[in-house]
Amino acid sequence: MYFKAYGEIVSMPFDIEHTDISLNELKQMLLRFNDEVKIVMEATGVYHLPILYYLLEVNWFVSVVSPLAMKKYRSRDLRKVKTDKRDAMNIADYGIDYWYRLERFESQEAVCNELKLLRRQYRSYMDMRIKAVMNLTHLLDYTMPGIKSLLKDDKLSDFVSEFWHFDKIKQLSEHRFIERYNKWAKKNGYHQSASKTEKIYYLASNGIPSISSTIPSTKMLVE
């Protein structure tokens, strides 16, 4: 929404998609105005960031208002209507009322916000990874009991993508398995250990899986 001083509405609210076409249309619309332009946005998690970064790249004045500040500002409105259109009008009103006190969003803040987003995504990824590893080790108790005592974490995950059941090891001779293991270790950047290979082969030869490798879903579940 575009406001001038004294409440003159230059443009009614409209949607902006996070696409190059939509953002370029916004840019062209703003370029048509001869007056000083200040863009006011309410921080909305990550949803405002694509538009924010685009506007910063073209060097416009952008002020990002916290949700708390906007909530306090909206509370003055006697009409407690909550719609996207009404929100846009409130943000535009805020920009007019605080025109000379608006703080320009600095690029350092953008970097900080990006780092915060990356941190949240990293935490989310690590949570999923831990759950996936726990689920994998649980499955391996059925297909390769005892293997997790010989291989840890990432190495275990990489190993079972190659050998997902003891039967896949037992069908090879010990010599052939050692060759396959060393080739796999070299490919994935792991240390080639003869004693570790022998222990794995012994475990596979004497282990008793409780889920057969012939069941079609077994390989799918492990992978």
C-alpha cells in the first residue's frame, strides 16, 4: 500500500509474490513516484526477507518494524479488524506517523538475521539427523545386530548404504569382502583397517538377524 502525507492513498493494497517478475513490478511502480519514498515493513519471521533483501539491493530506504511495536500501534485502532488489507493500511499509517523517526534497516542487520535463520535451520537439521541416526541404529539391531559397536555415526550410515544386511556380507568370501571394504573406505575417506574388517566379517558370519534380507521392504527401510 502507498500513502502520502495527510492520508492520501496513491495505491491500494496488492499482493507481492517472491518472484523476480513480481519484485521487478514493485520496483517499477516505486520508480514512478517523484516524492521521497520510505518503505515500511513488519517483521514476519522469514516471509518478508526476500522482499527486504531485494529492496536493499536497489538501495531504497527500508524500515523494518517489530511485531511488538506494530501490535501496540494497532491497539490504538478502535476497529479491531484483522485482515491483510487492514494490516497494510496500519503499516502505512505507522510510516506516515513516524516518518521522521523511522530507522533505516542496515545491511549488518540483514547479515545477523541471515545467521539467525541459518542457526535455526542447522538446529532443525541436527534434530532430524539425531532422530534419523537413532532410527537407523534401531533398525540395524534387526538386520546387523552388533554392528553399531564397531562403526560409529557417519561411518556407520555410509557403511550400511553399501552393506545393509549381514547377508550382503556373508555372500562374499572374507578376501572379497576385505577388498570391497577397503575400496569403500578409500572412496569415502575412511581409514582402511584390516583388524576392523575382520571383526565385521566375523560378526556378520556369526550374527543372527531377526529380519530377513529377502523381505522387499528391508533394504528400503535401512536405506
